[in-house]
Amino acid sequence: MTFYRWTLIHNGMELDSRFTAVAILGVYAVVAGLERISPLQRVPSPLLRPSFATDVGWYVTAVAVTLAFGPALEQLARWRSASAFPDLASFEIRFVLLVIAATVLYDLGATLCHMLLHRYEPLWNLHKVHHSSPVLDWLATTRAHGLEHVFRGIPTQAALFTLGFPSEAVAAAIVIYAGFATAGHSNLRLPLAGVEVLFVTPRLHRLHHVPATTNRNFGTVLTLWDRLFGHFAATTEHDDAALGVPGEVETYPQSWKSQLIEPFGRRRRVIREPHRHDLGTEQIEDGALAFEKHARDT
Ligand SMILES: [Zn+2]
Ligand SMILES: [Zn+2]
């Protein structure tokens, strides 16, 4: 039996966080390139569209978080493989199966984290940055507060290493996940309705960015999790709806610097101005804790 893991290492390829960062850059380049082909565009949009600088700022932030936590995760992987507990690489499992398993588990972990980001107010205030995109395209994928990247990506990767997945399988899973995330946010109109039984498509994730269906479609790769938790939606009713933070579509700040401090400023304002609690509650009801309301409405 050929083990891809060992083949890759023998070929001198070391799949680590630097490989992941470069491969994700390749994914972005492919999706950004496809978006320049007019017949494939969902809506006409120039490359340098409004808020381009904001999203470049968040892209750099995402890369910085990845590189900052890379050494700690690699250390965790080394510690795990040296521990007394057998890791998955010690079993005769084909590399491709390890990658599939790592991708499924990573998607599950990220989906659960995403649900928590919508469930609790301080996390929702962080996650509003991601929902503030007025348009979706390749660069909107990484519009997320730096602390959200820490909350969502790092523990999920750490869990995979702790379970004993080899770092090469985790790196490949993250590239696949990033591919789905970038495609899911893309401004591409593709005939993908047939795969929605299994996979998240741009149309499905766009519904997550529509205020009326914000608490639907939390997954990135598989639709399975949303079907299991009762959050799946595939309606065409909101195809032309405006995107944005529920209740704040017109008012949420759009500059990188404003968005960086907005979650904390918002918290301070609520503490200093208790009479504004009503507004906070309304916003939570509107965007974060509306599961029951959605269940009633749909
Ligand atoms: Zn969300
Ligand atoms: Zn999104």
C-alpha cells in the first residue's frame, strides 16, 4: 500500500502552515480570476469595488493570525506525535482518507464555532464584521475580525492535531476548506444546484449574509450539519436582497480601523449607557438569537 503521506515527505514537500498560506493564495487567485470573466459573474462588479481596502486589511490580518499561531500549532503536532498515545499516522490509513476525515471534522468544528458566534452577544459583535460586507466576492471571504479567526480556526486545528491527524492532512484539509469558503463567498453564478444535497454553494452561503436568513446555512463545506441542526435553507425568495448586518445594513462602519474597534466600542457603550440595553436586545433578537423566530417564520 502506498502512503501519500510518506511519498510527499520523501519528495521533500513539507506541508505546514506556510504551504497552507501559499495554497490559499492560489485558491484566491483562481476564484478572483474566474470573477473577471463577465458571463460567470453573478452581478457586474469591478475588481476594485467599494471597501476593497477594508478587505485587504482583513486579509492581511487573517494571514498575520495564521502565521502567529502557526509555530504553536506545529509544536502541538510535534508534541502529539511524540506522545505515548498512537496518532493516526501510525495506523495504515491512506492519506486521502485522512484528508477527507480531517476536512469533515474541521468543517464540523468551524460550523459549531460559527453557530456560537451567532448565539452570544460578545461573539456576535465580533462576527458582525464578517456580515458587514455589502457585496460578496473572493476578497469578502476573509472579512472577519482577527479575534474571530483566533476563536474559529485555531481551536479547530488544535483539536485535529490532538486527535492525532498528521500535520500534512490538517494542512490539506484547511486548503480544501478555504477553497469552499472562497467559492462560497464568490461573485460567481454557477449551475451547482445539483450538488447542494451535499455541499455548500455560493447561492446557499449568500443566504447566510441576507439579514432575513442570517441564522441559516452556517456550514462551509457540507450542508449536512445545517440539515442535522435544522438550519438549512435553500429558498430563492431572497436572491436579490441587500446583504449586511441585520438591523445595521446602512449604518455598520465600513473602514478596517472602525471595524477593528467596533465590537469593543459597542460593548463599552452598552455598559456606560444602560438605557441603551433595549437597543442591544433588539439587535440580538434581530440578528443573533432569532432561531425561534425563524422557526416560526419559515
Ligand atoms: Zn455568520
Ligand atoms: Zn460568509
